[in-house]
Amino acid sequence: MPANPNLDACLPAALRGPATTIAPIAAGLSGAGVYRVDAGGGQTFVLKISRDDETAAAWRRRLHIRRLAADAGLTPRVVHADESRLAVLSDFVADRSFPAYYANSGTRAAALALLGRTLRRVHALPSPPEAEPLDVRAFLARTWERLAPRFATPAFAGDAIARMLAAAPPPSERALVLSHNDVNPSNLIFDGERLLLLDWESAAPNDPFFDLAAISVFARMDEATSATLLAAYDEAPPAPLPPRFAHHRRLAAITCGTLMLYVAQRNGHAGAAGDETLASTPSLAGFYARIFSGSLDVATAEGQWCFGLALIKESAAL
């Protein structure tokens, strides 16, 4: 397709012109526009334009973190940044599927080791001095406050969220680090050797257990596998999971689930029909099976609704 002139203006001058094509590609939930840029000669890039309500100051902070990550080989190289349009152009990296690498019994140990080492390197990045820590429980409370008054949710979901907010977290065992805060399979790119992370919009200081706990939920790791991941991160023998790690697994599952319900509501989902129960709600494994079969699409309001409920159900089992 021909390049949109407005998008074309986001590119450096050397990449503009009739030989360049720009096409939208599927993206996450941040509201940003994401495009594949083919500039000829085998040059392929990804153009990301921030959502309309992004401030220039926030964009600069996130670009700073993204450049730090790129310099450390933890995210694709930043090729060009245009502050006037809040646009960033980065290298396109072909994905060889980290979930497949992890799912293969012959490479699972290597996948866990790579994941643990990569997150340790993420957490070694310096936090910008002005970066405010992310309070995940406060974020959960704000999301639920915006959602609950105008959106019907199953009783078990509201009860689970209330219990999570009422629970006192175990004492902190580790210093805050620069956390990615959105480590899920859709934000992982595996090029066959390196594991890269995409979408650094939520990056902020946080407990290091949160990133580790979040991916353990999305990858449906049991306790032994989670302990192996944590051991790879710490470069130490496996040990029982610390209480705070277990707490963050529940917190990550229920927070991400609540956020997905919020996104479903924003995208027009009608809400609960009244007959949903914990037992009747598909598990996270069941949700993934429907995604893989093509009977459900997480880009739709119904897919987001089902994903949210599955994650909240998962939190009850952790």
C-alpha cells in the first residue's frame, strides 16, 4: 500500500519516497499506532506513534528508557525519533516464537534460563531519577473504581478483586528496580539467540518479582517451573518460592484480568449476563485453546472479556 503522507513525515528523509510502503500491524492495548515500514533493499522497520493524549514529557521519559534498553540489546535498535509527532522508528526483528521455544520440552530449560537472564539484565538498567515507582495495587484499585460503577461483572470477579485489595502484601525482600511491568508473550521477541522486549510504555521502578511473576502467570508455570525461573534470574540453585513472589503472581493475574475487562468495556462489551460463575468460566488454558483454534480473538471485546475473566480465575488458583 502507498505510504500515508502523514506517516511518511515521521520517517527520516532518507527513507521517504515512493519505494517505501507503510502498513498497519497488530499492536497491543496502549492505543499507539504501530506500522511496518518497508523501505526497499531489505530494510524493514517498525514505526510507533503514541496515542493522542501522550504528553511530550512522558514520551521523552519513555524514549530515554527505550534507548537504554536498546543500547543494552534488550529491545530493537532505535533508528529515528520525532518528538513533534511523538513517533519512534526502530528495527524490525523477525520473531521465531519464544512461546514455541519454551513449549518444546527439549529447549524448555534453555528458554527458562534465557528468560531469567534477560529479566535480570532489564532490572540492571538504571532508573531515570524522576521515574515514579509503580504501585500495582493502587493501579488495580483505580482501574476497578473506574470500571465497577458502569459495567456488570460476575460476582466472583468483584469478590476476588476485593480480597486482593484487602490482603496485606508480605514484606518486601528486594530493592526496587527498573521494571518492564508488561512482560507477557506478546511483548517477547525471540530471534533464535536473543530475547527482546517490546512496549516499554509501563516501565517504571517496581519490585523485581513483579515481572517474573507476571510472565510465570501468562506462561502457566507451576511452582517448580517458577522456582527454576527465579533461580535462573538469581543465578542460584532453585529454592521454595518466597511469599512475596507468590503474592505478586496473584496480583499480576488479577490486575491484568481487571485491565482486560476495562478494555473490553471500552470496546463495547455488554458486560456480565448474570449466569457467570467461577466454575463456568474457562480457565486460562481453555482461553488459550480457543485463541489457538481461531474461535476467539483477543483483539475483540469478547476476546478481551474472556481473557480478563480467565486471568481472574487463574488468580484464585495461585
